[in-house]
Amino acid sequence: MTAIVRIDDETIDVDDFVRVLKLTGQFEGLVEQLVRDKLTVHAARRHGIALSPADVQERADQFRRAHGLHRAADMNHYLDALHITLDEFETFITDSLYQERMMERVCTDAAVEEYFQLNSPRFDSIEVSHIVVDTEGKARELVSYLQDDPDAFAEMAREHSIADTREQGGDIGKVLRGSLKSDIEAKVFNAEPGDLLGPFPAPDRAFFEVFLVRAKHPARLDVDVAVEIRRLLREDWLMARAQEHVIEAS
């Protein structure tokens, strides 16, 4: 088996490396990404997407500049150290271009606009803050206090919250539908600015959460929404492509 690294007399080979990836939960994610990339490349070729030698050379030059490999000798040493041939490097560059060009066809501005028009309610957003505490009694005390003095929410978050947003006064920021747990989300998106909601218990009741709705924003096709729609279009497209192939894990 091919050795990856040696530490004194100990050799760590590919089997060892794969075993660690599996045990640390990283293996499936890497395999999934590899499959997604290959499905995209196959589709690009089937759709007749053409790459010129100049396209490949330009992308290779971008790679070299990004890695500070300004001379041919530097590039050769870099690949030698990775035990990668020039042909393998060219395949990597070519595949990355195929993926990019294919996604440009899938995620056009027209496709983004159509998806938004058909699904606009899911892109409503809210601005919300929260306080997370470890007991229901403490959460209810906060709710009672804040009902009388809602302007104290940020101060109470800094003083009592155990969430990592405490230094921001509990501010989560703007969130789209699907960003919160479903039972909480339905109530939060139906609330009005200024409404105090909760406390909501965690499934194991290890913590309790109180929300303040600060603003509501009807769906608008801005830059952030367009980015999310392109992600959704890509995911839907990849799921459809996966159905066209036999994919087996070894």
C-alpha cells in the first residue's frame, strides 16, 4: 500500500489515512463531494460544453499565481512533492472548469428569477434576537421582566444568555425561513416586530430560548437571496443527476 508519511520507523499508508477519515466522520463528506464533482463533469461533457486549450492554460496560470508558483521549476517541484503528474494536474484543472461552466448553465439569472417567483414566500426574512438560559424558571422570569421593559432585551442577553450571541446582545441578525427549528419558526414568522416569544425548550430541556422579533422583511430578490437560490438550484440539479447513474460505495 502506498505510504503517505513516515514517522521514524512507523509508516502511515493510504489504508491508515482512510481509516482515520472514516472514524472522524470526514470520509462520507469527502466522497460525497467527489461524486458531486464527477456528476457535474459528466453532465458538462454530455451537454457538449467545450473548453479550449487557452481556457485550461488560463485556469492553470491562476492556480500557479494563487500558490506563488511563478516559475516552471517551482510548479514542477510542487507537483513532485505531491506525487502528482502534469497530466493529473491538467485533469484537475479541466474538471474544475467543466464544473464551473455547467453550473453557469444551471444557475442562470433567468433560472434564479423563475425560482424566486415560484417560491417567494420562503424567502421572507426576519431580524431576530434571542436569549438562551439553562432553566425554565429563569427563562420565565426574563419573559416577565421583558414584557414590562422590552428595551432591556440586549442588556438581559449580555447578562444572562449562555449563547455565543450574548456579546451582541443576543442579535442573530436577518434569517430566512428554514434557518430556525420548524416549531419555533412558524411562531416567529407569524409574529409582529416587537413581539416577545417563548420560552422554547430544547428537546432534552437542557436549555430554554426566548426570542424578540425586531423586524420583518417581505421576500426580495437581493444578492443574499440570489446566492441562496443558486445553492438550491445546484442541489436540486445534483439530486436529479444522481438518479441517472449507478453510484456504489466500495
